[in-house]
Amino acid sequence: LGTGELWCAAARATLPGSQEQDYTDLSQSSKKPMVALLVATLGVAPAGVARRALGGKPSAAVWNEEIKAAWTQAYASAQGVPANYDIDEIEGRIPSALRGTVFRNGPGKFERGGQRYEHVLDGDGLLCRWSLDGATGRARFASRFVRTPEYAAEEAADTVLHRNTFGTQPANGPLGELENAFDLVLKNPANTNVQSWGGKLLALWEAALPCRIDPDTLEYVGRETFDGLLPDGALTVASGIGPEVDASLGLGVAFTAHPREDRKRGRVVGWSWAAPLVGSSLSVTVHEWDAASGALLASTPTALPSAIAPHDFALTDSWYIFALNAMQLNLFPYVLGLTGPVGALRTTGEGAVLVLVPRPGGAAAGREPLTVRTEDPYFAIHHAVACEEPRGGGGGSDGETIRLYTAAWPVVGAGPFLGDWGGDVPLYDDGKINPTLLLETTLRLHEGGASLERSYVAGGACIDHPHVDPRFEGDGRVRYIFMSWCNAEGESGSPPVGYCRFDRLTGKTQVWRAPPRTFCEEVVVIPRPAEAGRASAGGEEADVADVWLAGMMYSADVGRSCLAILDGDDLESGPVCRLWLRQAVPHGLHGCFVEELYGMAT
């Protein structure tokens, strides 16, 4: 959630101006009185300080003490790591045509030396791998922490040695957190996503370079620069003078945790970024690689009108699309070591901004980027898909309609960023966490600009982590969006307890609800191979939900996790099989599927 929005050049730090404070009990926000006094004086919110969401209180049916206790269990540190074993408890049957590997990443360790991390998103990245061979009915599981040099050093010392994005930082000296002053380098927990292209498996966290991983052993290989394409530096800052000066100053870039596969073109698209040393425009370069070979095909430099990087982006045949949330950054407390970057961020309650950057080879190539400012104070988190729908009579990119589907908080007021979504476990008491809804944004392009409409779809349900069949990424033929499902009320957040499919054509949804006290992670959408798929209508390839969905679930009743496989065309019937692990795995984030079968002897 938004870890890319948490870093900016420390050289831009300024003293805070006078502003109204709406934080709760700041004077009690630290265990050390000196730090508490400075925090209150400088106006920074530590992790866990609550800003009341604008939705309602969740009903007792979706959030109560029993659910809260079970949900808390889902955020216990992983045990039995590393793991590597055959899965011998399988409910149902693995589809016979399903062969390949599911990778998944997420925070997996939440304490060090008896110190609980300040926020679950500071947790150390835990990679999981499921090797699936439906023809033989065999499955194998492996897991390993991403053993970066920072992780290895903290493991050897059994203490927190590095500053973290969400507030975890060393406090071992006599001055506590103040000893972190002017130490601006953040630990890369490598805990957000894992993706594969060009023969490389990469653990991703969007405020640093990717971590190269050996897919056979899950061991950490090193930082990935794509043969020097991405400069490797201690700070993700651009001087604005040139790459030679940046290199001499030890400055580098970060890489998004949300690259996208454009399977129609056989490409993977991602972007690097650096915060400005001077000014307020983020330096961004969008890269396109051949998915099979890893060869670089295109690089498009641009600038976004924000000093804070967005968490996700979307693409169409002609455009890269960025949604910029309304945020304010006060770096002074962070520079003084009083808080992590999250504590220096505030949402302003202003409208989001959409930036459309022309894509090389598309109908908009050669045009200037298009900026669309809104008055809607929503907060974009993850994009499901964007697609172009040409209108009759329009030539080129003019006359197009672009639809963008986004998991978003519908209304966010002024207050500390993620203040509601913090601490040991994200808790939904009294409606503190906004519901995440599926937002449909309609952009109608015209000469020199665009008009904009928005509506919430999928029945207004609270959902998260939406995805589509990767064969229809950025394609107007895309029909189905798959996502985890939290509740039908849409008034407040609650834990994900099922899966949902939204049909763009009919507006209808299918929902499968998991058993009580079972929590559902993001789905990985796996296209069926052509020989096992269903014929498309009229002989033309169409989105007919010809996919499997792989999602990890944790059962508090059983005390273990499983990988569930569902049929995308019959989601409401539930999993066709469950592959039960010997242990629990903490509630995680994002992952991918590859057709190669790793970790299983043939």
C-alpha cells in the first residue's frame, strides 16, 4: 500500500508552516518525552495515530471481537522458514492443464530482538513459491526471506539497525530516535511484489532497486540495474543537472513495485523514478522490455507534477496513466530522525490528478503529456486496468474514451497518511479505515484536454487488489475484473473474506465467500493454455473468463494457510482445489505466475 509515496529528497526539507492539527494525542505518541515534545511541536503523526475515515462503522457481521482476534493471528511472523517440501494435503484436484509456478511476496517477519516493528508494512519480505503440475497432481511449496545485506546484518545483530519507511528505526542509544538524525537511507524490505521477465525473478519494493532472486533456490542474488540502465545510489534523488553529476554524488533511482505485463505485445512495462533536489516535479522514465528475452525496447522520460511517487500506474495501447493523490510532505521531522517518511506525509483532502503520457508506437505518440485535474478527493491505490474505447468519427487519439478501473478510497480528508491503517495489525474498529471501492473513471479526450466522469461499480462492495486476464491488459476487449472481496456494505473497510468477479459488459458481480475466520489474499490470474481453453465467440479472441485464479488463504480455525485455485468462469462455486501448507504464512501482498516449473524435479 503506497510505499512508493513515502520517499522524497531530504535536501528539500523545510520548516513546517503554521497549520491546523487534527492528530489524536500527539503528546503520547512516543515513549521518550523529548521525542514526544518535538513530535508535537513539529506536527508529525507517528504510525498508528488515527484519522477517522469518512465512511461508517462496519457492521458486527463483518467486524467483531471474534473476527478481530482471528485477523490478528494472520499477522504473526512466519515460522519454519526456509521451507521446501511436497504438499501432501490437497482438497480437490489441481486442474490437469495447470502447470507452472506461482510466486508471492509480502511482509513475513515483524520483530527483531524483541522489538515489534512499528508497522506491518515494515515487515521483512517473505517469498513463497508453489510449484504446480496438474498432470501428475503433484505440488511443492518453498519459502525464504529476501536476505538482503540489511536483513543479514540485522539477523546477525538481532536488533533493528536501519531506518524504515513506516516508522521502525533504531532506538538503542541514549538519545533514542534522535540518533537517527540526518541518516536518510532507508532499509529495502523487498516485501511488496515479485515479478518475472527476461529470465529474471525480481522482489520489488518501490522505493529502491529490484532485488534479483534465484528462482530455483529463492536466494538473494543482488540489486538489479538491468545492465546499468538504472543507476544504483544510496538516495533516490535527481540533481536535475545530469546523470554524470548524479553518479558522482551517489544518487540513484527507485523502481516501481507494480510493473505491468502487456501480453498482447509480449512486453513488460515498468518505470523508475527519482525525487527532485530542486522543484516539485518527479523525474520518471517508463521502460518497456521484451518479456521473453528481457531486451530493452523503449524508454520514455517524463515528469510528474508531484514530488511524491504514485504507488501504481496503468497503460493502454496509446498511453501510460498515472493517478497522483493529493499529498503534502514535511520532511523536517524525518531528517531529524523523529519519524519515518510516512510520518512526514499528510493527505490534503484535495482532488486527485491524472497524468496521461503518450506511449511510443501508439496513436498518441509525439503528443505532449495530458494533465487532468479533478475536484474528487479520492485516494487511488491499485489500478485493475485501463482501456481505450474509440468513438465514431474521431481520428488518432482524439475522440477516444478511456476507462480506468481503480481500487480507491472514495473520500479522504486532511490528515496523516495511513494514520488509520497502521500499527501491528490494520484494525477496523469504529470505521477507522476507509472502504476500498472499485472506481470507474471515464476520460473523454478532446483537442487539448479531456472531460471526466467517475462512478463506483461492482455493486459498491468493499474490495481490494483488482486484476484482469493479462492477455487483455490495456485492451478495450477486457470484460472481467477479479479481486478480493471484503464486504457488500461498502461503508467501511473490513478484512478480505472472499473473492469477486465484476463483468464490465453486464455490470453484474459474482462473489464467493470463504468459510468463517478465513482471510483471502490477492488473486493471481492465470490464463488457461490454448489447448485447454474455451473457444471465443465468433472465432475472435474475446475475454470469456478463461482463467484460473490462485489466491492464498489463511484459516484461523486450522491455524494454517493454503493456496486456493478457482475457476474464473465459475467463481461463485469456490475453489476447485486447496493446497494446504504445514504452517501459517502471514497475510501478504502481490505475486505472479510463470509457465516454467521451478523447484520440482521432473
